[in-house]
Amino acid sequence: MLLGACALVVALAAASPAQAATINEQLPIELDNANPCTGEAFHYSQIWHIVAHTDIDPFGDEYVTSQHINSTQTDGFGLDSGDKYLVNQIGNTTDHPFNAAHPFTAVAQFHVIDTGKGDDFYIGETLHETINANGEMTVFVESGNVRCGNDNTHVGVKL
């Protein structure tokens, strides 16, 4: 989901002339997902509020250097139970593709509340990568947490 949001912001940036800018957009989306605690599929709609900052690369093209995404006006339902689902998503990325001293970092949180009898769940993820001057990835770290209800047995799992 986070990569899809990144691609969206890049497309928004590419649609305008090459100049450093701030993008502040709201995007309605509809998605399907599954509750990893109960296995129930659910459908939800929400509005993503996206704030992104751009810069100009050495070739004169605009690229996204940072973005923040948070969801608002969420409405979802379980496809089997009919339970109402509340979904809160937050994502932050920073990227400096032409300066290896400032690598790409993404932090995402996905918190779902099942207002019926099913379990709530939380997924948190951090991704970090550094590319050297030869274009080779030299550092890649991915970590995350998955929590069902108040059960913390999945906290700190490798993704």
C-alpha cells in the first residue's frame, strides 16, 4: 500500500513543471484486505491526505523527497460478519536518490479496529535502504510488528 502511495505522489509530481514544490492532495480510495487475526476479508473506503515535498534532480526532473500520508473518513465492513471496521493508516517516507548520505526511509502504521466480535490488529513497518555511488544497494533493513488485539506475541517479527 505504501509503495502504491509513493507511486501516486511521484505521478502527481511528474504532472507539473520541474520546480521544487509542496503537494497537498486528498485522494479517495477503496481497498480490500484481510484481518490477519481472524482471517476475515474486509472492504473499506477512506480518504488519504497526502503532503509531499519535491526537489529537482541533476537532470532537471522533479522527484519526491518526502511525503506524509494519513487516512481520514474511514468506513469498512467485514465481508463475512458484517462488522464495522475502522482503519487508520499513517505513512512517512524520505528519499534523496542523488545523495547517498540521505538514504530512503519509510515508516508505516496500519491500525484496524473491528467494532464487532473480531480482533483488532496493528501492523507497523520500517524500511531503510542506502544506494552507493555505483547504484548498488549497500544497506537494506526491514522490521515490523504485528499485533492481534492485546496479544503482543507477534511484536518484533521479521517481515
